[in-house]
Amino acid sequence: MEQKQFFHFCADGAKTRNFIICEEDYYANFNLIGVCAANSDAVVLSFSLEDSHPHGLLWGTKQSCISFVERYEDQVRHYAGRTHPVGAKIVFKCDLFPIDDEQYLKNVATYTIIQPTKDGKPVMYYDYLWGTGSMYFRSQPYTPVWYYDKNGVIQTPVPFGSLKAREKRALLHSQVLTIPDEWEVCNGFILPSNYVNVRMFEGIYKTHNTFRVFTSSPRQREEEMLRVMSEFRGVSLEDMEARTLCGDLCKQMFGFRDPRRLDAPGRINLAQQLRRQYRLSFRQLSTLVYVPENELRRYVRG
């Protein structure tokens, strides 16, 4: 049985285009996290949305977390394709980073929720609508931020199944996926309390004070995390240089230079060695060995 672990998922804000261009996009992409959670074996522990990219923390097998991320990418692109104006084409691709170190896990978990405040928005992460930072280590009772309408009036959540078909479509932003009828919705939100595992997130820190310490996010911890993400993404060489390296290694391993002559296991094996020796990015590996990137991520270690 495949082992379960924590994964950090995010998109590279420098390469993403038109992820969120209006308030409706925030609602849609927020709710699509819930839609994908309802249709996945991965567990969502936290997330936040910036206008340029999302961040989140998942728990599950590698396959289940890859499937979650791929489904989210697909749904976001389909939504943008239907709603974005001409000239605002979306460019959106997520990365999935495995987490094996307990200290690093604490860094990542807080990073996924403090992004809006860290990036200069005039809001504390625990008041931010487009993330789950308000859910953790809360004294009871408390009123979730999504219950307040735009006039500050508290609204009562209702079951998704009680809505009319048109209202359901407006929440789901998906033409093929749905959520359980008993899930609660409020003010245009599929409430994260339906699917976010708050207890598991809190268990990462165990105490309120440890959580407080890590939400301060000193620069050293953030730089360490960005370094790990950069290493995992790998490097992209000039195409001719990368193809030469690939051909040389293929010749060394199999006796010929053309990866297209290899069967599927051989191509995966070649990609694994290229990744190990040269830290090539998954996107470039996919081009070199003629295997779809999502398949490579299943079999090639970071």
C-alpha cells in the first residue's frame, strides 16, 4: 500500500498568468478547492489564494495528491476559459512538493496561510476571506469569517442540497463535478469546514504557542522553504545542451541515443537518472523522454 505523507502544492506566481483578475475569480477558485476535495482521496489541511497563485497543504498518497492537483488545474482552466475576456488567457500549472521533515512541515503549513499578510495586503491572515487562516487554534464559540455578508450581517449557512439548480451551478463553477448535499454553504462560499481537516493541521504544532512562533515566519525559515521549492522544480538548460546530455546518458544506459526507441519503463528509468544527475525540471524531462509530465511526477522522485 502506498504510504501517505504531507505535500505542499502551489503555482509559480512568476509564470502564472490571469489566475485571478476579478472578485468573481476569487469566489470560483476558492470554491473549486472544495469541489476538488469532495472528488478526491487527498485531505486538505490549509490553503490561501493570491491573485497570482494558490498555496495549500495536502495529506495523502502521492497518487491521490497528484490527482487532486491535476483536477484543480483542469477545473480552474475550464472556468477561466468560460469566463475570462479575450486577451486574458490563463496560464496555470501547479507544483507538488513532498514534505519529509517535521520542522519543514511547520514552516510550510504556516506559509500556506500567512501569504496575504506577508505579501503586503492590509489584512491579517485570520481575517482573510480567501484562505483558511481563520480556522486554527480558535477558542469556542467563534463566527467564521465567511458567515458575514458585505454589510457585516451574519448569515445562516444552508445545506447545498436545499439550493435550486441555478444556485448550485453558481457555486460549483464546474460542469462535471459536484459536492455532497449535506455540505453547508453561506454567502457564496462552499464552507471550508466541510472538508478542511483542522485537527490534523493543529496536530502539526500541538500547542497554541508553537503555532504563534511559526506564524511569525522569520526570513531564514522562508528562505529555506523557497530554496527547497527551487531545487525541487529543477533547472532548465538550453534545449540543445539538454538533448545532448539526454542522448549521451541514453547511449550509456541502453546503447543508443534516441529515447523514442525505449519502452515506457525505459523512458521512466532514463528520466530518473537525468533528474538525479542534472536536476532537470519535470517540464524539460517530459520533452526529452517523450512522457507526459503528470506521468513523470508519479514515478520520478523530487
